[in-house]
Amino acid sequence: MTAIPQILLVDQEPEQLQHLNDVLLSAGYRVRTADDGNEALQVLETLRIELVLCDQRTSGRDGLTLNEQIQQDFPGITRILLINQSVMPEALEATAQGAFGILAPPYDPAHLLDTVRAALDTAHQRRDQRWRERIVGRSASMEHLLDQARRVAVSDVNLTISGPLGSGKELLAEAVHRASRRSEGPLEVISCSELPQQMLEAELFGHTSGAISGSSSQQPGLLTRTRGGTLILNEICDLSPALQSKLLMALQTARSRALGADREESLDVRIIATSSRNLEHAMLGGELNDELYYELSGVSLEIPALQERAEDIPVLARHFLKEAALRHNRRVRNLSPGAIHLLGLSAWPGNVTQLKGVIEQVVAQSGSPVVSEALVAKALDNQERVIPSFNEARAEFERRYLIKLLQITEGNVTHAARIAQRNRTDLYKLLGKHDLEPARFKVRRSRTSRKQNAGRTGTSG
């Protein structure tokens, strides 16, 4: 059942306020009224308001109009201005700054309700996209990925996100949380590669007083602190085998015991695990517990490298330029066509993070409103270009082809050579050239499975 929108109505004229209130109530909306800016701001701080109709003359705090104050303090709330002819220029300026529209007396009920419905539709569309607002891009690959993420988010399944370093895995994980039913719950992030394993265990599971060296207080773990929410585990492969097993047990039983505790606590947490490595390869190579892999990868998302979505580079670059100019108070407004062209040709081994750093650098150094190609070239410092040589492209194709062969054949070189129509000696030479070890791709069976197979193939008596 869809919740009825709640509207705040602010007008200094009592009769006008009553008339507008009656029209909105008769249409089935929930309405709160206020006759001054301070009262209106108190309502906005305590209630979930979707739309504000406010008299342009109403003052907020700090000498601003209420419209300006709402825009500053509550930028996500849609606004319609109530005006009279004497303030029309100010009202038009306010709409240019983000107000949805204006209404002037006498207020025709039909026109009023049409405007309110249109404003609420706009608010709903904007709110529907808010979950992904920090992810910038327009490429087909990113739109497809975000569509996958949105559909996954509404379920409660654990998921993994892989992609090269600097590609934005944590941002995507946070977006999934915001789009999920857990969005009102806690969100925690921890890097499995930045802490010693003992400290990481204490962070994940918690500890009692004196259970770890140097601690005299009790600390709940992230697994319990995120009850009803989401826990993002960055670089999951960097967990030690012992910690991987302990995490697996906690997820399978939905229970966790803090270090030094004598009882377990129940868990209600969604895990999003990220990795810059291919998790299936990590599992096959023994870096990731196979049962933990399957427990976490109910759904797997993969973020492409920046050079694989090159059409996003100009959009991201201008986005980062705007942010950097505001942050550093620089009057830099745009990038020259040559600068954009050069950014588009660069390889970006550090992906989005590297692009952001380059833009930060050129904004800080630019002496004009438009960043020049020469300044970008200096910041890039002769990085490799996206278009490789023919030999480089062929070598990359060979490597991907060989990896696919080994995946399909589970590391069986004889079978792989037969598919490739090459002899085994030639194939081994190619595998050595690309530093590919067939054993990494062999399926690792669990101990239980091996015992069952031994029982079926063994003799009795």
C-alpha cells in the first residue's frame, strides 16, 4: 500500500492558508501548516515532508527566505512557491535555483492540484534515483550494471562485487544498501587488508573486557552492530583461512560469539564482499574458502575498468572538476576539448580513483577557467594510451582465451589442447608464456565429498 504524501503549507495570510489547506485535504493529501519560517523549519526537522508550498515572502533563519533555507538545509525536498505579482522576478530566480514552480492568487483548485501532482511525481522520480546518485556515468555497461544492482538490492541475498582497483566497488556496495529494504538500518565498512588478523577478528566478532591485549572495555562486533543493516567487507580474499572459516560458520548459523564471551548472539546482517581479484579464480586457487565463496556469491556483480567504459570519462571528469573547484574555491569551470580528448585516450590503470586525482591536480594548478590540454598532459605524465599495439592486443586475447579454456576444462590440459586444436607441448608453452598454472583451475572438492566418493568406489570386506 502506497503511503499518502505529506505536504507542508506555509503562508502568512490566514484566509489564504485555510483555503489552500482545504483544497489539499479534499484531494486526500496529509497536510501540515505553518504561518512563519521558524515553525516550518521545525516541522521539516521532525516529519517526513515530501513537498513544501511556501509563501516567497516568508523568512527563514539567518536572514534567508524560507525557500533559500529549505534549499540549503533540505535539498531533497521539492518546493512550490506562492507569490504575488510584486515579487515575480525573485520567484523566477528561485525557480531557476531549483524550486519546482510558482503559484499566484487567486488559486484555482484544479490548477493547484495539477501542479502539486506534477511536483510529487518529480519528487518520487528523484527519490527513486537517489540510491545511485553518487555513481556517475552514462555508458550502456554501467546502466546495465546498475539495473542488475537495483534488482538484486530488493532481495536480501549476500553478494560479491569484483572489479579492478579504483573502479568504485565500495560506492556500488553502498548504493545497493541504499536501494534495499535495509536502507534505514546501519551500514558499516571494513577493509580486510588494512588490519592485523587478530584486530580484524575483534572488529568483526567483538570482544569482552580483557579478551584482547590492551583493551579494558567490551566492544560489540560489526556483525552484531549491523543488525538489520549491511556490512561491506572490502578485499575479502585478504581474510586469513581461519577467519574465513569462522565467518562462514557465523553466516551459516546466523549466530556469532565475541572473543572471550560465554554465549552467542543472533545475527541479522547482509554481507556485501568486494575484491579486486576474480573471486572464482581465488576460490579455485585456494585463496578463498570454497564454502564461503558460495555463501557470499548468491549474486555476483562486476564493475568494468574505466577504459572499458570510455564514454563515461568526460562525464566523470567534469563531475570531479566541479567538486574540486568548489572544495578548493577555484574559478575553474571546464576542460578544453583537447584536454577531454587526451583524457579519453589514456589507459587509466588506476581507474576512477586515478582520474579523480588527475582532475584534482589540474584544478589546483590551472590559472584560467578552462583547463588546457598541456596541463592535463603534464598531470598524466606520459601514461600509456588505451589503444594498444597489435602485438599487445594479440597477447591479451591469447591470455583471455587460455583462461576461458582452463575454466571450461577445469585445468585439464589434454582436454584444453583438444578444444584449441593444438598439441599439449604447444599449449604448455603458451600457458608458461602467460604465467597460467593449470592446477589453479582444478575444482577443489570438499573433504566430505571425497569421503563419499571413496565409499562409493571402494571394495567391501
